[in-house]
Amino acid sequence: MTYVSHCDSLTMNFTVVSPNREDISRLSVSNGTFTTEASDVKLLYHETKGRNFVVRTTAQLSYQDIKKLYTSATPVVFTFTDTAGRTNTATYSTGDWNKEKAVFEKIFYTINI
């Protein structure tokens, strides 16, 4: 993720490996009690990897929304929808979430100094 100060948003680049070559058209991030929707979801590139496709995508998210999600004790769930309407989710294991959350809390602190 990249913080963009002039618009108080984050640019998030992410990769989805899938047997389908469809672009990602929608991204939402949730912690069970709060959900935010990404805007400006765009394809960066496709590439073939074995029998699957690597779909690299970029999206814009509200900094305040991500801050709210990443300070929660509950791991976030990413929900991806492709242009064919198929939906998939990804999340963190508890251990990975605790590590990731600690990193983000330091980043949030630095941004707010």
C-alpha cells in the first residue's frame, strides 16, 4: 500500500492467482463489523503461471477506513469480484494478522506525527 497525502487515500496493489483470466472489477475489505469498498479498481497486468493466471491489480482505498480496519483485533477479509461475477475471499492467519497489524500501527503512528 502507498499513502497519498493530498487525497488522504491509499493505493493498494495486489495479486490474485486464478484459473480464470478475468480482471478484478471490485474489491471490498471487511473485519466483520465494518466494510469499505475500493474505488478506481484497475488492471495492471496478466501473466500466465502454469495452468493459472496472475492478475495484478491496483485500487484506491480511504486511509481512515483502512486505519479503522487495521487497528481491529479481527483479521480483515478481502473480497474480490472479477468481471465474470465470480467472488473469492482472502484473509490472514491469526499469527500473520498480528504481525501485519503491528507494522500498520507503526505506519499509522508515523503518518499522524
